[in-house]
Amino acid sequence: MDLIIGHYNYWLVIIIMMAGFYTVISRGNLVKKIAGLNIFQVSVFMLYISIGNVKDGAVPIIEKGVTLYSNPLPHVLILTAIVVGVATTALGLALVVRIKEAYGTIEEDEIHNQDHSL
Amino acid sequence: MIESHLSLLIVALPLLAAPIVAVLPNGRMPWAFSTLVSWAVFAMACLQLINVSTGNVISYELGGWAPPWGIEYRIDAANALVALIVAGIAAVTLPYALKSVEKEIPQQQHSLFYAAFMLCFTGLLGITLTGDIFNLFVFLEISSLSSYALISLGKQRQALTAAYQYLIMGTIGATFFIIGVGLLYAMTGTLNMVDLAQRLPELYEHRTIQTAFAFIMVGFALKLALFPLHLWLPNAYTYAPTVVTVFLAATATKVAVYVMLRVVFSVFGFTFIEDTPTDELFIILCIAGILMMSFYAIYQHDAKRLLAYSSVAQIGYMMIGIGLGSALGITATLVHLFNHALMKGALFMAIGAIVYQIGSSRIEDFSGLGKKMPWTFAAIVVGGLSLIGVPGTAGFISKWYLILAAIEQQHWLIVVVILLGSLLAVIYVWKLVEALYFKPATESSKTVSVQEAPLMLLIPTWLLVLANVYFGFNTELTVGTAETAIQLLLPGTNK
């Protein structure tokens, strides 16, 4: 039981990761794919934040009388990854806009048909 | 003063150049500035390789923070060689870019194009030189995001879908990589590669470490287009602007192969890999990749796509060296990494020169062009011979070492596959030669008045072609450096 409840955040990470990954693979709509990619990345953010937690550790701000702090480094790392994720999403959506202009659709199979009917 | 900061300058110079290029007025200014920067970086990369050629390691502390807490740039013979390839290819690609970009990309996007190019250049150099595994991820994303943008600038609309497909697969690969890095950090509490290498051996049996390893391997196999994770590559190379194809084909996958080499040998250590099925898996996938992708290449109707499939096959040769895990195998990987950059660079440039003249990369449009563009045609022939691995070209050297490595471990199947792959390469190179030289010229409006490509395209192409021949005879730089690198990657082996 402790394996499930004690590590509930890791279980959530796995569930969200798989949900996002499945969306990326299974959806034909280009915007939904980007949304799936986002969810997939968010799970990694959660993973890093969970790693940083130290049992009974305080918020990592120096204060008198506190000796045990959580590890702030993974949080800082994941800030970088969040920025990267935002940039990826922006670029991906920009590409979708251009694809919509060029093909008139954002459904993968319709794009595929257009390219191969020529 | 400058000397001691050389390691950082190589990465920082193009990074600082990128925003400057972006605000320069459109015209020739952005091109001239980026070319100068790439030459300066190339000179610094040469210097750096000389500094480490004796087998010493340069450690540079970023901002004066001592590793393992601070970010460390760690330069040894292996990554100095890769940095030299990246810088060298950029230094010859950019002069080529002037004419090619003028024709393929609208004038108002030129300064942004070169800015993205500089960012991609920064990212690739950063990946090679950094000694910090999270820093590597950041540079990986810098290079990837800029290359998605660069690919999407291709003239045909398929360039957009190719870039999108690459974005999805590239991001999945990079995310897998950070999952792996996160798990490593959770177990060891460090991100510095040297530090990781010291702490990992006692954790080899731990499930988390094995999971981390699997995530990192799959992530980078996606980035380097290891068969069967190569699906993004053919479209991206086919529809990207010529200059981008030349640069990415010659550098991006090579840098990813280098990371694989670094992670496998410097971070985890080959003793760990031998306990997992990774090495056998690499060899099986590479064998399948070499054969299938070479067959695919034969059936392509587009010259760029043909070369792209051939690239996937050639990545197989590089990864086999890692799979073998011996000193000879790594020599073959490093040497082929270098030589393949030269040959694919030369071939894509030559095809690009034809595209510049006739506006098409379909092989059926090439009929009879060999006689009208003799220099371009000769470049394709020499580049093609190098791709096949004919003695006297760079390609021969790398295949020679790979076959030696396979024989050393009595992997006869690999020897057969390498020879078979070379035969298949003969067929697809012949397909180009046949179309260019032996088919009668069609007197269509496209090809009737075709002349030789301008010198600005021919000179960079021939620089790479001659490098192919030069490194086929003089192996001191490639093999010599690789052997120095092995002392560091595989400590305890005598060559």
C-alpha cells in the first residue's frame, strides 16, 4: 500500500506521461498532437519537482533553526525545461498555422492525401 | 587571456553573433558577418584540437564555479575532433550559402535565416564541448528548435510538415533524454559527466539507473536517426533549403552519435553496457538499417531523398563501431563520423548546385546534365566513390577500420553486411551518375540552357571533395586523433 500512496506523485507522473505520449501518437489533429506533447513534458516537470523533495525538508530559504531543506536544484533545472517547453509549443503551433495556410487543413491524413494525390 | 577562455569562446561567439545577425539589415551583411564568425570559430576549433592532441584534457569552469557544482566544459581529443567537423562544415557551408540562400529564401527573411543558422551552430558546438549533462540538454534544444525553423523555410509546402514531424519526434527524443537525466540525478545527485562516471559503478545493479540508461539511449537514438527511429530524417533532408540540408546532414546526426559515444563510454562505461543487451541491439538494428536503407535509397526518385536514406544507412556504420565496443570499433566510429561529414557535405552541395541551376532535385530531370555541368558532375563522382568506400578516398579509411574491428571479434556477419552495403552504395551512386552522364539530355525548357554552377557554389563543394581525397591518404588527423581519444574513452586499453 505504501508503494502506491507513499509514491503517489510518481504514479501521477507515469499516468500523465503515458496519456500525453498516447495523445501524440494516436491523434491525427496537429494541434492535439502539440497538446499531447505538452502534457508529456509536464509529467517530466512533475518528476523533477518530486525528486527535489526531501522528507520533512523545509522550503529552501535560509532561516534560523531550520537544518533540513528540500533540494532546490531540480526546481531550477526544470525552470529551464519549462522555458524550452514553451518555446517548442510556440514553434509547433506556428508551424501548424503555416500548415493550415498551405494545405487548408490540420488533419494529418488529409495532408497526407493532398501530398500524394499530386 | 584569450587562450584560457578559448573553450567558452567557441560556443559563445556564434551565440552572441545570432542576435546581432538578426538585427542587421537584409542584404549581404548578415551573410558576411556569419561567415566571418564561422571562420573565427573554425580557427579556434583548430587551435583547440592542437591543444588537446597530446591526450591532455582541458577543463573550463564556467563563471569560475568549480565542478561538479558549476558547469564544466571539458575538452579532449574526441570532442575537439567533433567540434572541428561542426566548425569546419559551417565555415565551408556559409560561403556556399550566399548564392543558394538568395535563390531559395525570400530576401526579407535573410537576416533571420542566418540568425537561426548561428543558433543551430551554437547548439551543436555546445553539445560537443560541455561536460555537464543537463547543459547538454539545453544546447540540444537550442540546436533542435533552430533546425526545425530552418527546415520549415524550404520552398515546397512539404517542408512545413517535415519540420512539424521532426519537431514532434525530436521533442519526444529530447524529453526522453531529460527523463533519463532526472533519474540519474535522483540516484547520484550530480550532473557532471566525470562525477557521474565515478558514482555510477556502485549503482550498476540498481533498476533506476538501468531505466535512466534506457531512456537516454532511446532519446538519442531518435535524434541520431538510428533505424527504425529515422522516420523524420528523409523528409527533413529532402524539403529543407539546400544549405540547411548540407549543414544538418554533415553535422547534426554526427553530434548525436558523439553524444552516444560519450554517454556509453565516458558516463556509463562499457562494462555496464555489456551487461545489458544494448550492444547486441545496436548491432542488429545497424545491420537491418544498413541493408534496408540502402535498398530504399536505390528506389528513390529524388536525389536529396536518395542521399538522405543513404545517410541513415551510414549512421548504421557509425553505431556498429559503438556496438562492438573495442578500441578499433570506436576508432572506426570517430573516423567515419568525420569522413561521412565530408562526403555527405560534398554530395549535398553538388546536388544543391544542380538544384540551383534547374530548380529541381528529381533524378529524371538530371538527364544529360553531366556534360553541361562537368565540375559539379565530377564532384558527385568523387563524393560518390568516397561514399562507396573506394581506396584513395576518405570513405575507404573508415570502412577499413570498421571491417578490422569486426574481424577482430570474428563478427563475420558484420563484415559481409559492410561489403554488401558498399555494393548497394555502388548501385545508388551509379543511378545518379547514369542519369547525369549517360542519359541523353532532354531538351525541355528546364535544362536546355543550363550552364556550369557559379564559382561561389563550386569552390566550397570542391573544398570538401578535395578533403575527401586528402583524408583518404593522410589519416594522421582522423585516425591519429581517434587513437588519442580512445585512451581517454577506454582507459586501460593499449592500442
